[in-house]
Amino acid sequence: MSNQDKGFFGHPVGLSTLFATEMWERFSYYGMRALLVLFLTASFANGGFGLDRETAFTIYGIFTGLVYVTPMLGGVLADKFLGQRMTIYIGGLTMAVGQFMLSAAAIGGDNMEARQFWFYAGLGVLILGNGFFKPNISTMVGDLYDNNDPRKDGGFTIFYMGINLGAFIAPFVAGYLGEKISWEYGYLASGVGMLIGVLWLILRSEKTLGHIGLPPKNKMSRTRLTAMEWGQISAITAVLIFGVIGFLQGWASLSDGAQSTIPKVVGIVGGLYLVISIFRGTEGRDQWARVAVIMVLAFFNIFFWVGFEQAGTTFNLFAVDNTDRMMLGFEIPASWFQAINAIFIVLLAPLFSLLWLKLDRVNLNPKTPFKFGWGMLLLAIGAAVMAVADAISNSSTAIVLVSPLWLTLVYLIFTMGELCISPIGLSMVTKLAPPKLVSTLMGVWMFSFAAGNYGASQMETLSKSMEVAIGQPVNVFWFVAAITGVAALLLFILGPWLSKMMHGIK
């Protein structure tokens, strides 16, 4: 793209198309996420599954973890065969169907076996759909800019506003419908939101994106998909949906040994293919050094999301059980607290985007590894504040309901940390990855989110295990603060070395 394209607040006009598409996809995802733990722990009488905290957290962690594993598959298919645009359409349509399956599972009734089947089928379809969608829309944002275009980090920050505008709206719409009216309406709203995002991209892509994201073969000579390619989109979407249904029907008939072995084999084969792809697509010392930077920062990214994703687990139930939610006679739905982070992103992202540009003009813009260090340090501070709020709430024999300002403050600190890491990380991958591996390495980056999300779901269980081992209370929030504080220190120590390995890429 030309550096002269400044049709969207000084950025390429294609950013507006991708901004809105991602906004609606995140509306869909965060609407579902805001309800998931609340729905699983709700009693049978209230339409839920009546699960205990640890079981619900584990399901949440496995789901949100796998959501970030499958982007490696979507990234490879986009790079090698389909292009980003086709994979986004496949992913979006598939996720919409997954949300409708969750809605079917939430309708209720006495047939718990059928409800559980459609629930797990919906989660499986969402996992696959997200794998096709997630890495490729971020890659297309990167393709709007040259690697050393100073607007690139700011462009990803604006794109990140789209993510969080959808995440902000979702709890108010899907969260309210699910908690206050009936669970199925929350999931239904999430599915409709995803369809709106797909339709927006279809209507806007030809005029605003040109050849960006089209299949690799002859993409420079056209701006739209062919009828045959639309047929492929329909066929692959159907295969994904019915593949999940067939898999679940067959999985139950397998022995415990087979159920244990198959995921390990798939993981090993997938890992080997990924390693081979990286070796084939990486050339020269500079490219290998930059790939190494991506891998190191992806490792640290795991620890950031271990702390940050307490929002969907411990924070969510802290809002239910430990927070005074009454305001002027109205009880604030617990899911609405999930919107606080998103509104802070929308408010603060433009300020951070301007901050990086102003610091760049005076040669004070921190290199990417140092931005990661500051983000990790802010997360550690936020977790410590949450530990104080938890101590106040549990300071007596009966739970003391604390002010909602505690959660608000923690989300503010977490948000500032997120803005130092998440959009910067997306931009970093598109700048450092070898040209043949951008979507593949974006999938690797998403895998670090997977590990972090699953780790987040296990932190409360792990802290209880440590209590038993050492015979002393271990507060999960202090535990998170300690882990992320150490990670921040290591990032500041390794920062100069990692910056040097980027070989001139800012």
C-alpha cells in the first residue's frame, strides 16, 4: 500500500473495513465469553449446567486455549493456498453457526444429554472458525503498511480499538439478554453480530482492500473472489461444521486410551509440520534472528495472558460474589464488568497511538521488548491491587461486598498494560516474520494466547495446591502478581539483546 493513502484518520482506508469487521467478530466472541462461566455455574433451575467453579474454569480454559491454537492451521492454509480473505469468510460463517448451536444448548429442557452435545458442538465449531478468522485479519492489517511506516504501530492500535469497541458493546447486549432474559438470546445475539461482520467485509473489500488478502495465485491482477472460490468457501465451511458434529458422535465410542492418544499424535504432527514450515520459509541470519525474537516474546506473552484472563474466570465470579452491584435500586449484571476493559481501550488507545508517534519523533519510542516489559509490570501492579480488594472482601467471617471501583481500577491498570503488549505484538509479528510465513507465525503468536488462557483457568487450582504443599495460604492474585513481576524484570534485562536481534526493524 502507498504511504500516501491516508483516507481513514491518516491511515489507509482499508483499515476502516478491517476495523469494523473485527469489531463485529469481537462482539460475537466477547458476548459469548461474558456468559460462559456464568452460564456453566448457573443452577439447572436457572437454565444453566450447575457446575462448580473449578470445573467451569477448566472448560473455559480449554475452550479459550484451543481458540488460540487453531489459528496456526488457519495461518498455514492462508499462506499456502486460500489467502487471508477466503479464510476470514470461512471462519466468520463457521463461528456464526457455532453461536447458534450454543443458543440451542441454552434453550433448556430435560434432555441434558442433548443440551451437552449441542453445547460442546458449538464450542468446537467456534474453535475451528476462530482459527480461520483470527490470524488472517491481523495479517491483512499489516499488509496495509510498509514495514518501517511509522504509522504501523498506531494502525494496529486503532485496529485494536475496533476489537475493544465490539468487546465493550457485547456484554451490554448479549450479557444483558443472557443474564436477565434467557441464556439463548445472548448467544443468538452473538451469532447475528458475526454475520454482520462477514457481510460488511463482503460489501467493502473490493473498493477498500484491492488485492490484499486474495489467494496467492494471480492475486495482484484482481480485487475480488471468483465464483469457484465462493464455492470453496461454502464447501469448507460445511466440512468444518459437520466434521465437528461427526467427531463428537464418534469420540464417545472411543476407548479412554484412544481419547488420550489422539490429541498427543495430532499435537506432535502439527508441531513437526510447523517446524518444517518455519525452516523452509526462513532464509538468512537476519530472518532467523527476527523469528527468534517472535518466539521469545511469544513465551513472555503467555505470562501476560495468564494474569489478564483472570477477567473471564476469577474476576467474573468476584463480580458476582464479592462486589456491591446495586445502584439506584438496579442490580448491575455481573457480565457488564467485562465491558470496563473494552471502554478503557477505546478511550486510551488513541492516546497511546499518539504517544508512540510523539516519542518516535524525538527518538524516545521504546523498542518492542521494552514496551512488553512495561506492559508486564503494569499487569503485576493491577494483580496486586486485586489482591488487596480480595483481602478486604474476605477480612471477616462473612464476605464484605466491596465497591465496584476496585474492579474498575484493576481493569484500568490492566488496560494500560494491554496497550503496551497486545497491539504492539500483532504489529511486531507482521514486521519481523519472513514474507512467506506471516500468517503462520501469527498463528504461533496466537498459540501463546492459548497457553496463557489455559494457564489462567488453572491459577486458582494451582494456588490451592500450593497451599496444601507449603501449609500457608496462597492468594491467587498475589500469585499472579509475583509471576508477572518476575517476567517484567526479565524482559527489561533481555530488552537490549532482543532489540539488537530485530536488525533495524522498529
